[in-house]
Amino acid sequence: MKTIRNLLFLFLWGVLLNAGYAQTKEPDEIKIMGQQFEMLEHRLDVLQKTMDDILWFDRVGDVAFIDKVYITGPPLAHEKNPTAEGAGNPVKFWCYVFIPRSVDPAKKYPLIVLPHGGVHADFTTYHTHIIREMMAQQYIVVAAEYRGSTGYGADFWRKIDYGGLEVEDVDASRQYMIDNYSIVDKNRVGIVGWSHGGLIALMNIFRYPEHYTVAFAGVPVSDLVARMGYKDDEYRALYSADYHIGKTAGEDVQEYRRRSPVWNADKLKTPLLIHTNTNDEDVNVLEVENLINALKANNKKFEYEIFRDVPGGHSFDRMDTKEAREIRYRIYVFLSRYLQPPVPFKSQADMEKAAYRFR
């Protein structure tokens, strides 16, 4: 979306230049135009989110009761105006809730907390087959649109707190489900995340090991210090922005360490499975290897697998290929050992039928 915005801006700016209009504008007016294009981007994100929400009912409505609930997380870490009206109030955000249509209201079921990935992104129907697979096993799923997610306007987008209070938002979604759904078993809660969602999963089990029975982290962002070293300036600017961390890793390395799983590895107490892929074009395998080595150095018990050049790169086990499905089935086998879903998959064929209906 950002690329589309930039192209649109350049196109229109070129038109104005040819017409001689832009040459008459003052720098402040040009800045205002840029801000207006940025607001357009956020409006398009809201529209895209609305359309994708409708798609959820078409794609999983046959197997799941779907809801979207409005809850709260901690207040902002840094208020622009601490004495302003509303300053210090909890941050409000949305969560998706998926409940299998096959549940018995008199029984209790395991919960999976499923934070989405992306620096600024959201939970979308990209996860369709994963949700269908989880519904078939009678997992209840909650997916938080934590602070900084897209599709909710510019103000919410700027509330981003990568590796910080977004972790608390996701844990708040877990607590919400326990407090409000009698069918949720508070003693069988797993957290599953890929990429940025993998970082959130890891940070949750490091901060709140008593809240989670098991965790899976796929291609997780693991070391923000290393990550700032191999990403470009545009990416680094997402973190050093004045509404975010406000400093570069070079200016405050300890803050970037505080937000990184690799520097919190000594806190692991929860059963954990980690996956990474050597041809990952987003989270370089070196980040995850750093995490694996840190866990080993702290004598932690966990499971992991480093996959070698599996097609799909960063998305290798979330895709619809045969190899991706095989890997995903193994993830469910691991989770079921600890969460004991009522209807565990007996075979990969069972999983494929649940996800794709006619496999």
C-alpha cells in the first residue's frame, strides 16, 4: 500500500509540474499535500479491512462462529500531552474471535492466541486455511488487532509499540477470552505466531510463562539489534520515528535488546517449537539461529527445526503447497501434545480435508 501511495503521489506531482502548478507552491503547502496523501493511504487501509472482514464469513462461516470484539490494553507508554483529556486511558483495540460451530456449550475447550505479523499489518483472510484447521480440532481462537495495526486509521497506526505494549495487548486478548467465555479452558492456552507474531508469542511466554501451556514461533523476529543492521533506512525509520521508539539502535541499543526475544531467552519456561527457513527473505535465518543459540546457552528445553531452502521463503509453512501442509501438520501434532484438542488430527489427510474441504 505504501508503494501504491508513493507512485500515486509521484504521478500526480508530475502532472502538477507539467502544468506549472507545483512550481508556484511553497514548501509548507507541499508538506500538506504529502500529509493528505498519507491520510488517503490510511483511508484505503480502512476500506480494505472492511472488505476483508466480510470475506471471513464467506470463507470460514460454515465452520466457525465469528465475532469481532472491542477491548482494552495498557495506556500509551508515552503521552504527547500527559495532562490532556483522556491521557492515561487504556488503549482500545479490536480482536477477532473464532469459535467452532461444533462446540458443546457445557464443555471447555483449548484456546489459541494468534497474533498477526507485520510491522504495520493486520489479521486477514490470509489465515483462512489455518483458522479452518484450528476449528476442525475444536480450538477456540482469538486474534488481536494490537496497537499499530492497519485498517483503523492513522492515530491507531501511530500507537505502534513493537516488542513493547503490543505484547500486553495480545495477553489482554487471552484474559478477555477467559473472563468472557465459559467454554474456554484457562489451563489449556497456546500462543502461535509467525514473523512479528512469532516475536509477540515469544515475548508473551517470556513475560507470562504461567499464562501459556505451549507456544509455536514460526520465522520469528528474534534480534532487533541484528535486524537493524541488515535492513535499509526506510525500515529502520519505522522504529526510530518520534511516535515509536524515537531512537535508533545505535542511540539506545539496550531498548532494542529489551524488545528482542534473543535477549530474553533466559526466561523460557513454556514448551516451545521454533521453525525457520534458510531462504527467508524477511527474517534472516541468522536472527533465529541467534535465538536458538541463546536458548541452548541457557540450558533451555525446546524444539526447533531449521528448514533448508523450502519454497516460499518467509511464508514457507503458511502456504498451500504439499510441503507446507506437511510442515503445518507437524506443528499441530506438537501443539496437541500439550493442549489436547477434542478432535486432534489423526492424519495429514484429515487436516487437508478440514482446510480445503475436498482434499
